[in-house]
Amino acid sequence: MDLKVRLCLLLITLSWTVNLMSVSAQEEDEADVMDMDDGEVDIGDDILEGDAETEATDEAPTEPPIPKVTYKAPEPMGEHFFAESFDKGTLEGWITSKAKKDGIDEEIAKYDGEWEVEDMKDTKLPGDKGLVLKSRAKHHAISAWLLRPFNFDTMPLIVQYEVNFQTGIDCGGAYIKLLSQTEDLNLDEFVDRTPYTIMFGPDKCGEDYKLHFIFRHKNPKTGEYEEKHAKKSDSDLRSYYTDKKTHLYTLVLNPDNTYEILIDQTVVNSGSLLTDVTPAVNPAAEVEDPDDHKPEDWDERPKIQDPDAVKPEDWDEDAPAKIADEDAVKPEGWLDDEAEYIGDPDAVKPEDWDEDMDGEWEAPQVPNPACEAAPGCGKWEKPTIDNPSYKGKWKPPMIDNPNYQGVWKPRKVANPDYFEDLHPFRMTTFSAVGLELWSMSSDIFFDNFFVTSDRNTAERWANDGWGLKKAAEGAADPGLVKQMMTAAEERPWLWVVYVLTVALPVVLIIVFCCTGKKKPAAADYKKTDEPQPDVKEEAEAEAAAEAEAEVEEDEEEAEAEEEEDVKQEEQTADKKSDLEDSPAEEGANDEDSPDGEEEDADKSGEAATQRS
């Protein structure tokens, strides 16, 4: 196939692919609703409801009906320590704090932010309720007891819950705290200073999108606690805060000190409690000696001025950097007697001008009209140029310091606070889960809190809760084109990408396929006896080959004739020598001359035949 045709087909295929992406995306969303794995949400006849009975009409429907997913509350199965779906419609089991924050104004110290249990705004699952932070610019605190305390021993910890920023998030958090089990733990007095074991979840202010994982580690020597922060995720978290969809946040801690952080069941961060937290769990074995001081004669200068250097005799430090150009000549027509600016002749002194108070009035200065056509006005001065003799102030050159001792550091001594904890997973037991938040955004939706030590149980709970929301949102999601338009509204630079990936290939297809010299089709060759381009080329090639063959044949014949002439001359010379040596034979030949003439005639005839 012709290369141009192949490229044209390739461009057309790419264009079709872009157009079909929206269709395939919509089909995939519907397939997610209709065909989910057994390990995921099972939407059967009791969950997925279409129109049970459709009246028969002659007109075909313009659009296929969107699958309708009805809500079914998740039920905790397997080993777990806490499970809350809020489907009872009340805050039963949850305790709102009645405390006040210390050290701030009385008006804002109260934890008086409102909490409600209600349906999500623009919900795709009527009947699915959650805990909603209702107030903005207020302190909120609410908590609930676990079924039993969680002890960090040989089993992993899995914590997960759902968040939906229904109205977006300007500045505020949506993280949870696992409250440490202490003798004085009182959920009625839950505040920011209440001891916690782990803090986990999303937080955002300005353009800083965070996903916290903080745990409080107990120093085995001093008994004091210190917060350890997990390394920052390399993933782009922006969309999880801005798309107004429900997202599932999961924290997995393993007894081997590894951790995983997941959003929507996809790992976005992972590491080790021993190596991937700040500050490190274990302090350094050696520290700088606080009593060590740098000696007075310690030389840290890697370079010094050459003490042996001498300023050259011709070095003029007083030479100016600029000098007048002695070669410059005043331009012809320069008006020396005209000022560059003159008083405005049209200006009039204001009526309220008081010379005693304002001084003598002078007209404002304007450019001199006489200078417009001239190269310049006023006193002419030679322009300045760089002084070739200028060197500036002389400084000795820098050389390596022979006394350089390097950068001084205090000596290392054994760290008196050193310890080695190889099992930071063994954290403080916690017995409650709480939300202690301040936010400039309202209507933050929380749902389906779950704490367990079995990952399969956690995944089952996630599939029955968040998986159902994902299926419902997927069924109602707009096509790819609408998604692209929405994304471009938030990020205008995406229009450039769309033009380059969609419009440009279409233009190239038109230019590439609809321009250029058109070759006649093979069928057109049958409609005329005139030589066609391909036929002409073949005929010319054959004619050239035949002409070349004829030239070679003529050359070979000419060579053969020359060889024959040489042979005949040699034979004639031999005969003459034989006759001279034998007179008898010569006479005999003379007698038989008629026959000899006949033989010569025959030979000459043969030679003529060969030449022809």
C-alpha cells in the first residue's frame, strides 16, 4: 500500500479513537454498575433497579436509561473493633465535646460546631446517611468508643473511612484521631490536647494538599511522647479534594513496621516506621559535644589573597571608568541657542494663584517645537565611552590557603539519650475514635468508619459501602467530553492539549489527504490507448535497453570483420611467398588460373556475406 495512504489511514484511526473514547468510557461506567466481581459490590435485582415495566411505544428511545442503584447498608462481618455507617439516622453512640480550648478568646474557644446525620447533597444513593460537619469557622469535636481497645501486638491495624467535600474545601481538615487509652480519657472533654495514638486523613489549606499519617512514639528512656510524621506522598492529591466525589481513605500498619496509605483502594504512600518518618524513631548513637569549641587559630578559609603579589607600576586606580569620545563631532544643524524645553506659550496663570502664598507663577515646561526637526538643542557635549585604561582598584589575586584546616565541627560523643526501638509498631493502645476539626468549609461528609485487624474484612466493608457509592456515581457520571470540558474550566491550559491532540490531527488529515497530485486509478488505464505514466516509463526503459543491445552487437560484428581481414591478409602473404619459392607450382597455378579466380571469387563472396 502507498505510504501516503497508510499515513492517512493512521491519522483517521487516531481521530476515530478520540471520538470513541467518550462512548467506551460511558460503556465502562455502565459495565461497572452491571458487572462487578464477586469480591466487589454485588448489585442484583434487589439493588440495581431499572424500569420494571416499560410501555411499548412506536418511537425508539433517544437515550438509554441510566441504571438506578439503590442503597443497601453495609453490615460488618468478621473481626472488627469499630464499625459505623450512620444508617440509623442519629448520633447514637457518639459524644460531642463540651470543652473549651485553652489560651484563646472565649468567643472562639468553645467546641460549638454543629454535627448532623443526613443524606449527602446531590446524592446518587437515597437513604445513605453520613456524619456531616455543618458549621464553618468553628471548632468541632465528636468521638465514639470502640467495641474494645486495640492492642498493637501480632495483628495488623486497618483504619478506613469515607470523606466527601460536598462544597469544596478552602482551608480545613478531615482527619481522624485514634484516642489513646488513658485513665483520665473523657470524651465529653475531647480537645486538641487529648492524647492520641494515630492521626490520619486529608488536610488542606491554600494550595497545600496533605494526607496525614502521624503517630505518637513513646521514648523508652524518658517516657515522653514525640510526634512522628510519615514522608510526604509523591502522588498528586489535588483531584481528591476538588472533584466533590466520595473517597475512601485507608491506613494499614503491619507488625513488621511497614505501612501503606491508600485512597480508593490504591496505594498512594508506603514505607517503614523505622526509616520513612520524621523525626526518626531512634536517635543517633553519637551527637556533637556541646562543650567542644572551635580553637581561636582554626583557619577555615580555603582561599586567601596572595601575600607576595605586588600591584603593577602602570596600574592606575584613579583612571575614570568613562571618558569623552574625542572622535565625536557635533551633528550638523544642532541648535546651540535653543533650549530643549520652554514654557508653554498657551498656559494661563490660574485665577486663584496667590503669588504671596504660591510664589511667582511660571508656565509649565513643554518640548521646544524648534527642536523637533533638529538633531538636538542646547549646549552640545561629547558623548562618553568606556575608558580602555580603566582597571579599577587593584586587589591581590586569590591563592589556596596553605593553612586551611577545613570547616570546623564539634567532636562526636556518645548520645546520652540514645536508645534503639526496633518495634515502633507497638504503639499505645487506643480505645476511641474522634474528629477534632476546624474548617473554613462546611458540609464535609463522613461515612463508614471501620477499624479492624483483618484486611479481607476491611475490603468487604469497603466494597459494600464505598463500592456502592462508586457504582452509583459512575452510572451518573457525564461522558468523556463533559469531563474534559469540566477539567478545562479548572485548568485552562488543557485547551492547548485538546487542540494539539484533537483539532491538529483533523487538520492534518484534510491537508494530507485532500491535497497533492492525484494519481489515476488502475481502472482509468483501461479507458484510453494513450501511454500512461507508468507505461511510458516502462516503454522508455525497454527502448533504451534494446538500443544498448544493438550498439553492443554492432561493435562485436566490427571486431569480427577486422579479425577476418587480418586473417585474409596473412593467407595472401603466405601464398605469395610459396609462389616465389616454387616456380613450377607458379606455372601450374598459371595454367589453372581460371579455377583460381573462381576460388578467389568464392572467398570474396564469403567475406562479403560475413560483413553483411
